[in-house]
Amino acid sequence: MVDISKKFKLDNYDFFLILIVIILLFVIVSSTFVSEESNVITENIVKEITETPTGITGMIVKTSVRVVP
Amino acid sequence: MSKYTPLLVVIVVILVLFLLYQNFESVITSVTGLWSAWNWSWSNVSVGAAAPVVEDVLLEDAPNDGGSNVIVLYGGSNKTVWCNATVVDDNGGANFNTSWANASIFDTDYTNYQSCNQESEWDNNMCYFVPNETYNANCTWGARKNDTAHYLNCTFEMRYNANYTNETSNLNWICTINVTDADNYNGSGTNTSNVSQLLAVAVDSVLEFGNMNVGDYGCQGCTGCDQNPDTVCEDLNHTVWNYGNIQMDLALNGTDMSGSNCGGAGYIDVQELHYNCTSYTNSWSKMSPLTETSTSVNCTGFDLYKSTTPQGPPADSTKKLPWKLHVPSVSGYCEGNITFNAIDGR
């Protein structure tokens, strides 16, 4: 079995720093997962919507007369 | 200390700075949620009973036609409006009361807004409340954001006659969401949006004067009319609907009446068509001549109010626009078009 501490000449202080690095990476990665979860929820809401016209502001109407003799 | 120590210190500093650059609070909250999701028992912290907090309330329409904090209504129908929020309870997920929540939206001119918290107070113009069995409106608890936060979505079907945002009086719409938790602590949150002005019109599809003689003023069936332009007689009334939320006037123009079956002179000048925007049963000579397409004239004073029906589908707001026609030396069947445009009538 390889003794990493001897191979790289690491002391306890280095192991403590490595542990902090691992914790910080975990915090950053986990926060990314949660923000992706929010995006998924937003997309679901968008898929539920339907489009309809907002209204008619003008109309053209036919007018007529029959002229009798 | 080893030769790697300075490198490790630098990495730690960079990661800490990166975390501070991001929203540190949300990051910590997220990690808390993950601990719980994976059922890790890392530590036991005793948190006292805390009231739920309603955060990030957002009142907007769906689809969001007008952009952030602007609600665009649909003419003659309903528009779905969302009031969404995130509910945070520091006591954790078990403390949420997901069987209860309510919400109201009301305009700020509604003096009795404190009563907008029950189904009976529903008013299409100014107050909507959920849950409401009659209108199938409710609040729905959505996905869990993390262990201490829950999404909450409340929907309203806003009628087309809802009051618009008035810039001069600063009238706008407020959404209030109320929640409670297992400890019977209450929480609420609000957000404000504008409702845009809506112009929407409908008119009878045809304006038929029927059978008339050369020289007549009026229409077939216009009682009292004859071949004198100054004779006071009945009108041919044409119905106009206001399907918006503001008082409406009209802008009118038209074409000559002609066609392959229109003999004699071959056409009736557009100005032989007369209307009156403000009164009825006038003589043809006291009414306004229609103008051709390129010179639209505003029919001010028509003043067709919006529907004010408080509950249920809005009753139609309609008004008759009176018309008379003078028939010159033509024969046969003559036809043309009239264009009705809705304009702001306030």
C-alpha cells in the first residue's frame, strides 16, 4: 500500500488544507445542483401556458342597399 | 509545512473568494437541503419555533405578454394570472402546512381591500380571492426548493373588465399570499403589478339598409323617414360591444358603395352614409357624413363604458350607433365597407 503522505511529503497541516478544499468544492457543486432544479420548475410552468389573442381593436363591416325601381 | 502548503493555501483562498462572490446565503441553504435529502446526521441544532416567511412573491400573467410586473388582459375572455412565492420555514419540511394557503389580488383603489379575503367578496373589477370553488381557483404547493423552503403557486382567472393601472392615481394591483405552519404561526408576502389598458371591440357583422327607393333618406323600416333630408325619423342601429377595460370611442371610415350589380351612376358616395355618435333619431342632415378610408374621423362622445359586472362572466357592454343612407340615382344592389376602430374614449 502506498503511503501518500510519505510519497508527497505531506504533513498534517496539508491534510487539513486538502480537507477544506474538498468541503468548499462540495459546497459549490451542491449549490449548482439546486439552481438547476429551479430552472426545471420554471420550464414546467412555461410548458403549461397557451397563447390567445389579446383583443380586436378594429373591424371591417359590409354595408349594402338594394335599390328598387 | 511542506512544499505543497503554499499551493493548498492559495486554492483555499480562491474557493472562499468564489463562494463569497456568489450568493453565500443561498449556497449555505442549498447545502443544508442536501444534507437532509441524503439523511446525513452531521449535527443536531435546536431551532425554536419560527414563523413561515413568504419570499420572492411575484404577480404576473401567463403567458407573460407585457413583461415583468405588467399584466396584459385578453379582450372578451379571461387571462390566467399567477401569484407565486417561496415559503421558508426554518423549522424544516415537517413543519410546513401544505394543506392550507390563500391569496388575494386587488387594486389599490379598492377601499375595502381588507375584505378581499373571502369568496363572497370576489369582484371582477377589483378583487380576486383563492381558494374559490365557484371559479375553480386555488393555491398549489409545488416542488420543495430545499429542506426549509417550498414553492407555492396561486392562480387567478382575471376577467377582461378588471381595472387597469391608472398612472395619474398610481392605481395598481397587489397580491397577498398567506400561509400557516404546523405550530400555527402565520406568514404573508406581497408583490405589486400593473394591469394594462385593454381596447377590444366587436360590432354587428353587417349593416344592411334593405330595400330603398332613389331619393330616400333613412333605411328600409326606418319609421317616419321620407325623401326629405331634414325629416326627423328612426335610425338603422348598429350594435357595438366593448370587450376591454377602458371607456371606448370609435374611429370610422368607409368606401363608396358599388359593385357589378350597382347600376345607374354605378356607386353611392361614402358621404351619403350618415351617423351620429352622441344622439339618436335625428334627421339625415343633422348627422355626420362618413369619410373615405384615408381620412378616418373620430366618433368622440360615443363613450361606450367597460363592463362592470362584479361576479360571473361580464355582461356585454353594448351601445347602438345610428345610421341613415341617402340613395342617389343608382339601381340594383350596391355594397361597400365600413371600418370601426376602437380608440380611447376617456
